[in-house]
Amino acid sequence: MKQNLRYTLVFACLAAAAVAFVLLDTWLVPAIFGAWAIMILAFFGGKQEEVRPGAADGIDPKAVKEYRKQHPEASIVEAVNAIGS
């Protein structure tokens, strides 16, 4: 899940919780929306990336920069792993 979408969904759940609390004057529905927001943050968190052993040995920084220009969504770790393999 993209980072912006994840935070947008969390914000939407929290906003829905606030509106539900004001309109319904109860805590149950806002608690459910709040739980959804926590679950979205927990289950769709960012993935931890690691450079594979030996992938970074002798990599040219210019090659990493060029790879990231060709693949704008790629992280530095992804570029190093792609070039180093």
C-alpha cells in the first residue's frame, strides 16, 4: 500500500470517528473507526528493506542515481540490490 494512501485512510477513519461521535453521541462506533485506523497503521506498515549480502560491494553511486532516474518509485536499497545482483 502506498504511504500516502495509508495515511489518508487513517485520517479518514479518525475523521469518521469524530463525526460519528458528534452525530451518534455514543462511543461504540467511534471506537470501531479508531480500531480500524490502528489496524491500518499496524498491518499495512512500511516494509523493512535490507541490502543483500555482497550487493553493495563496488557499486558506483552514479549507477544507483541513474537507476533511480529510470525507476522513480525505487528506493536506494532496491536500486543497490538490482545493480548488485
